[in-house]
Amino acid sequence: MGASSRERSGRGLTREPREGKKNNIMMLMAAMGANPAYAGAYGATPSLSQLPYIGAKAVPEAPAPPNNILFVQNLPHETTPMMLQMLFCQYPGFKEVRMIDAKPGIAFVEYGDEMQSTVAMQGLQGFKITPQYPMVITYAKK
């Protein structure tokens, strides 16, 4: 009898009907463990930007290879270069401490060579400047 407007216009059925998209989103949410009944405000379908992206895989970054510079993290904000110098100078080969004012809580500590920095890292890993801040020491990226 009557052809649809798409068939009359000569265009193929390339667009997915709006209800189909809504159903796909609901199926995606259900697969992720979300309750589609609470999809959005007053039962509205949330925009795709509100759904978590499940295609990305969290790949941990490879640690930096051993070198003479240590990267120290999880420092209390009141830590000073002098405090760190007193700790790290106990290990042979100590050269200097560098802190970045714009990034409190981190520091770089330089030693003469990779062997010396490794000994210091092993000796001070987890040392607590204050009770709630154990130092996390890794090799710096070059």
C-alpha cells in the first residue's frame, strides 16, 4: 500500500530508530551491573558521557630502570629539603635533594651512581617522617 517516507525518498534504512539506541544503552547498563530502572533523572536515559568507558584497560606503567636519581613520594607537605638531606646523606654517594615548590609531597634525591641510590632506596623505603606518611621511593624517570 503505502511506502514509508524513507523508502519514498530513496534512502536506505541506515539510521537506527531512537528506541533502538535507548534499548542498547539499557542493555549496556544492565551488563555493567547498573539497574536500568535508575538510568537517569526520573527514568530518563543518561547521556553516553555519563556512562563509564569500558573499552579502556588500565595498564600499569612500567617502573623506571635503576639509575642514580630517586623519586620520593608521599611526603608530608611540611617536609623540607634539609629534613630529607639529613635522612639521605647517611648513605654513601649522596649528592643533593631537589624539591619542587609547585608539587608538595614529592622530591628527587641524587646519588653518585645507581648502586648507591639502590642502597639508599632499600634502607629508607617506607620510612615515616610522620606517622601517617610512609615514604614511597622509586627510581626517577630520565
